Amino acid sequence: MKAIEPYRTGHCSRNAEDSLRITRSRALLPPPEWYGTMQPWAVLLRNLRGGGRKTDARKLEQLEARLDGLQQEQAEGDEDALTRNPFWKLLSSPLGKDGFFARFMREIFDMQSSPEQAADTGIEGSSEMVSGRASRHALDITKALRSGMSVAIPSAFVGPEGGAHSYPEWDAGKARYRFDWTNVEEVAPGSDEPVFDASLLDPAPDQRLQRSLAGLCLGFRRHAGQTNGDELVLDRLIRLAVDLRSGHSGEERIYSASLRTRRDLGVLILLDVSSSTLEGDAGDRVVDRQVRAAWKLCQTFDRLGDRVAMYGFHSWGRTLVRFQHLKAFDERFGAATRDRMSRLSVAGYTRSGAAIRHGTTLLDTHSGTPFKLLLLISDGYPYDDQYEGEYADQDTRKALEEARARGVACLCLSVGSDTDAARLERAWGSANYLAMGSSSEMASRLREAIEQAIGAAARKTRAAV
């Protein structure tokens, strides 16, 4: 009692009713100095999503050391103050922007770089812009990390737990796989501000493209009510006999026949939404062309009756390859797909080998069709942290070989990119990519490329058997 005597607040209750009155009041009850500084813990529950696990003391010390010296803002929503905060300079400095801590904090805030740089460039939607969610929650996260409590971090940074999928990566220099090297997480699109004009999703279905792809991968299905066929339909035959005996002409469609009308194709559309796709003029950037092409393809395959899924992907190093869920195989194409599409987050890099492997797994396990097609819409070539040049090219081509060995046809579509053909061929191989100036060229060029890709996968499967 003597130890806490100096810290009494004068708000001690005498009974239960008095305690309830104090609790409901707005009276300040400051804790004693020896208790330490109380910081809000609830902000972590609101901001740190992704199924992470708690970090250990060593990692918390590292994060705390990096945060040391940051200013404490008074207004949570003051975005102008956040722009001037040295917190942003730490994450955007030439020395610190590629470190673990910078990448970790950028992923938490769903951002790319500092607001000051975006203002200097003057390019709307450039890779230097920071999303609104970052500026709103920066102060919350800074305070929470300094609270001394256990911090939950996204699972992709700590391993394959919490729903992440692990895949190997091919190291061509050592001619061997790096097992469990990459992690892929499926997430819902979460951009607060639309990256592209929603009118890109408004045009009517492309009838030319639909007619072009209508004959792909058809299977036989039995149809009754045919004028010719290989079997008689008994009830129709009886109805015709009754009509003729009663003086009517009757319906002569009394046969059933096996017709090639069943759709046997499963398609997964994989949309590259890395920050490099933001290049170009406003309204005609690479991302605008790619989104238009992906939406048109998904709409066409769905109208044809094919099993179709669509995801957007980007990466932040080998431990975080994000699949943004746009449409699953068992979901209907409609308003929900459009809403997810409008909230696509465009950021990061292109670790295409991991994306192809995860897309192949989804097709193999969920499409439920004899023919499977992976359509990767990308601005060109693979690139990520420690994933570039010959290493990235060889891993990408190895992932394509693995997909074909599992019976999955792969085709990379480059829409409106300025990447030269030689560079595309090094990354994808001569038979695995199709470069187009705009999505309007798909009606005349896409079917032949898809047929070649499906044929290559079938040959690979037969050779393995």
C-alpha cells in the first residue's frame, strides 16, 4: 500500500455503484510512472491481416531499432503531416528502400514509396505513389510496434503457415531446385482507389472473339430431338405414331445423336499487376490494356460455357507472391467479379515462376476439365528481388515445362508492351508467347496460339506416359 500511495488519482471507489460511475465518466486515470507508456494494441488487430504468427523477441528488437527516432504525430488522419514525417524518408531512401524492414512496412501499408517522390514525378498512378491506406494507418502502426507487445506479422514473411503455398524455384546455375523457396498467398483485392477507369469493363461482349474461340476443345454430348441420329427416342416415337393416326403431321425429331457441343476447356487467366504496368500515358497505360484484355477473355470464355478463373498477381521478393482473387472456377461471372476487378492493387514485381506454378496447381485441382489452359497476361519479362536475367528466364521456362508435363497448356500474352520480341522469347520460349498491340487483335490471332499451346501440352503428356 505504501508503494502505490504516491500514485493515487483521487478516483478510488467506495462501492460497486461508485466504480460504475467512474467507469462511465470521462475522468482521466493516468497510470503510475513505473507502469510504463500505454500504446493502442487494437490497431494491430485492425491493420495486420494475413494469418500471421507472432514474432519472437529478436525480430521485435530489430523492428524497434528501425523505428527509433521517428516522430509521434498527434493527429491520426493528418496526411499532410505524414508526408513530412521522416518515417517516409526512411522507407524511400536509396540506402533503406530495399532492406527487409522497408519491404516489410511497404507490404503492411500496401504502398510503394513516399508521397514526396510522387509529387515530384507528377505521374498519376506511378510506382512512387503511396495508397491512401498507408497514410491513414502509418501513425497507428508506428505506435503499435513501439508498444513492446508481441507483434503479429503477415505469414508470408515467416514461412508457409497461415494459408501460404510453398513452391520450389529452379537455379539454372547449379542445375537444381531450391525447394520450398517461394511462398504464394491468395488475398482479396484491397485497393482503396481505382487504378484504372471502370469504363474499361463496360464494352459489350466481343462477338468476333467469341466466334473465333467457339470451336476450342469440344467434347461429345448426347442430344435428343434430332432429325437424324444413331438411336430412336421411344417417347417421341410414340407421340409421332399417335399424331399420324389422328390425322396430324407430327414432330419428326425422334432421334438422339452425339454431337460435339460439350465444353471441355478449363481456363485460368493470370493478370500481371506489377508496378511496371503503370508506365505509359494516362488512359492508355500497359495496365489499362491488360485489364481490358483480361476482362474480355474472362467474359468470352464464360459465355462459351468454359470453366474459367481469373487472378491478378505481383510479388515482393520470394517470400511474398500475392494472388488477388478476382473469380474462382465455381463462381459466376458478374457484378462481384467486376467489383473485385475495380479494387485491384497494382504494385511490386513479377516473380513469374512461382505464379505459373501456383496457377498450374489451381488448374489441376479445381478446373475439372480434360483440357487446361493457363493464360498469363504480362508486360514482358520476369523480374524481382534476386530474380532477374538468366536466372529468372530459366526458372520461368522450367515452370512452363512443369506445367506442360502435368497437361496444362501455357500461353503468355503481351498486350501493348514495348518489350522487344527477342527479350520475350528468352523468357517464355518461341512457342509460349503472343505479342499484340491491343486486345482487338485477339479475335484474329489468339485461337491459333491456344491450339498450338494445347497441342504442345498433349504431346508432352503422351511422351511422359
